[in-house]
Amino acid sequence: MRRTLIALGIGLGLLGSTVVSAPAQASSWVADPLASTVTAAQQVAAFWLADGAANLKNATPYAVQTVVHGERGSTDVVLDGKPGVVAPVPSPLSEEGQPPMTLGKVFFVGADGQPHWCTGTAMQSKYRNVVATAGHCVYDTQSGRTTLDKWAFVPGYSEGTTPWGLYVGKQAVTHFDFYASTDYDRDFAFVNVYGGVVSSSAGELTNTGRLVDNVGGQGFIWNQRTASSVDVFGYPAGPNPDGTQPYTGQTLESSTGSTFTMTLSDLPSDQPIGVDSPFTGEGSLGSSWLSRYSSDLRIGYLTGITISVSDTDGDNRYDTGVSPYFDGQVAEVYNTASNLWTGSIA
């Protein structure tokens, strides 16, 4: 889907898109339509839910930019402002010891015309309708930075089920630098989704309500020092370099590790951070890094998003997840998405 620029902080008439420029001092964010009308959103929902959700079940893990080469750094991150925080919202159905309901898979059709998935996270926001994931799980970096087609989120996805419905993406918000130059320091996106839907045996869509009302929403934290411990949640599926494949991608997995700065040799990024995690690359793109995670309430504060993985010790097994550092500019993009309304499609 070719993007239409809703607003941004820098005018770009040369891109040939419909551009509304914000004042010069405003933030450099862009918002792009995914399924901008109810009719379009209904068609997306039907694509994924028809024939017993066949396209959901047949989707494969996204394999774009799953692996990078990097080294762990010894210095800490550079803050660009004061630390900030948005409080999470517990799930109304939270059960101790169970994985967070806020985590799920984002589904879309890739540049190859086939259905794929990454990991996504439901976030607290004004309209309770925001999903966080990797930027290149929303924007097609392989063919001109268009948005990926038929984008939807399924929280709690497990082996082909949609326990709390399917949520079609209405619009995506990312940083201007990722849009303009695929700056991987800005490889993140916040997607506003419509209210959830389920499909009857007759193919009729029924509304299940707003995302965060149903599953809760993770908090958000930025301009923090590297953490001694974060919990990583995702759906890893691909093999290690040595051929072992410890994950299937069918169920939510978690790991716990410390974070640190990194230097990447094959990805343009000035301040990436890493986390100790054995997740393999395919499927784990978009995995959430949650700081201060409470296993009782199943909530924490999003402090990173996996955009790739790396084998930093050379043993042919992945040991590190890689994320952009969440600074004040990430917060500005999130705040923009937090204030965008969506509505229902059923």
C-alpha cells in the first residue's frame, strides 16, 4: 500500500505524497494509512478470518533483516532528555503465572505477496488502541518504504486461535528518519487498530471491543540507562546458525537478560542496544522488552523492541536481541499515536 503522509515535522515535497507540514519546531513523525476506511478494514478482517482463519495458520515468520553482526559495548547510552514513563494497565482477566495477554502476532502480506507475521504488543494509550512492533514489520523496506498490506494484530495468538479477536490496523506512526532514510535507530512503529472482531460460521463480523479494554496494555518508558534485567517476549521460530531450532513460533516464549550498548557492522545505527536473549531471528522481530515486569499482573514497561538478533560470541547460536534505544524522540512518536482515534468496523 502506497503511503500518504498525514503529518510530519519537516516538509518533503519531493516525495510526491500528500504532505501536511507541522511547524518547524514540531516533532519529526509521520502517520500513514493502513486500512483507512471501515470497508477496507472489513476486507482485511475477512482475508485473515475466512476459511477457518486459513491465512493466519498458513502465514510464515517474516525473514527480512533477522540477523546482524555486532559487538557488545562497554559504555552506557547517551540520554537526550529527562526520563519519562507511561503506566501500564493490567488485563481484566489476568491470571498469575500465565503469559501476558498483551503479546501477540502482527500479520501482513509481504512484498512477495505471501502472508507473514512478526511479534506485537498492546500498549496503554488514550484510546486504548495502540500496538508496538518493529518498523520494518509495518513498512516494506524492500520496495520503496511502502506500508505492508492487510496489517492486523492477534493478541494471545496460539496455534491458529484468536482468543480475544483480530484487530485491523487503521494507521501507523513512525519516526521521519525511518521513513526517509531507513534509519535503524528509528526502526519502530506504533499502529492504531480498530476494535477487535471475530467471525461467525456465516462470515459475519462481531465487535469484541477495544484492544486494551480486553487484554490490558503495557506501559512505556524512555531515556533510561541500560537495565540490569528486562523480560523479552516474542514468537521466535527460525534456526540457529548451527541448524538447531529450539522454537516453533506457535506459542509465546520469554527470556530474561541484561541490556547493554552495541556496535553493529552491517546495519546503520548510531546507538543500538542489546539484550541477553537466546531468541532466534525469524518470528522474534517486534518482540517486546519489558522493564520492571510483574509476573503477577503480567505487565511492565516497554523499553525496547527486537529488530534483529546477533551471535556475539561466535558459537553459532544467537545470544543477543537488538533494539533501537528508546529516547525522547521515540516518546514523541508514541504520544502522537496515543492520541489517534480509530473506532469499530463491526
